[in-house]
Amino acid sequence: MDEAISVARPVDRAGWDRALLAGGVLAGPLWVTVALVQGLTREGFDFRRYPVSVLSNGDLGWLQIANFIAAGLLCVGAAVALRRARHPGLGPRTGPWLIGQYGVGLVLSGVFVADPLDGFPAGTPAGPSGSGWSNGSDPGMPGGP
């Protein structure tokens, strides 16, 4: 009886973890570079006047949306790899959890796009957009009904 015995090979997690950690290291510089290039090249955008999330609007808004989502997923991946690392103390739980929450926040920033703001993108009227939840229409907000 010649029976072949299959031996399960262990998954090389160290290689995957290194890749996930490298992605987490690159997430910040990638996000800043893409946001800077967009902010410097988009007509009407001024870093002193607008938050970077407003770049999610307009014809090229998909670039900033993809930037938020990609950087967020890279941070979540790094958090997973950090959680797998074995070292004592509170850090193995708290640090990865915080980095993961930051990544989830970035992904949600890409999903829930900011309203156009005070003249950006070009053609948007000056003043608040009037379409968002923070436009003062809430009775509990100052200036609300």
C-alpha cells in the first residue's frame, strides 16, 4: 500500500506581516503626497482656506476619495500585522486598535464625501453649502430653527 501523505505547509505569515507593515509605513507619505499634489494643482484650492477633505469634490474628486480609502486600508493592514506580533504589555492591544480605528476613519472619509465649501470646487457659491448636516438647520445648533 503506497499512500501519499500530504503534509500541510505552514503559511508564511512573517512575509505577509512585513508587507502589511510596509504598507502602513507608506500610508502616511502616500496620503500627504497625493493631497499636496492635488491641492497645488486644483484650480481654486487654497490650503489656508479649505480642509483637504474638500478635494473629494469636483471632477478630480475621485483621486482624493481613492487616497482616503487606500491609506485607510493600508493602516488597517498594518494594525492587523501589529496585532499578530508577540510582545508583552498593553501595547499589543492598544496600539494596533488605535491604528486600525484611524484606518477605518480614513476609509469612512472616502465613503462619506465632504460637502462643497465656500467656492470650492470652482463654481460653488460662496458660503455654506446648505446640504450637509452641519448647515445650521438642526434645532439644537446655534442659528438653527
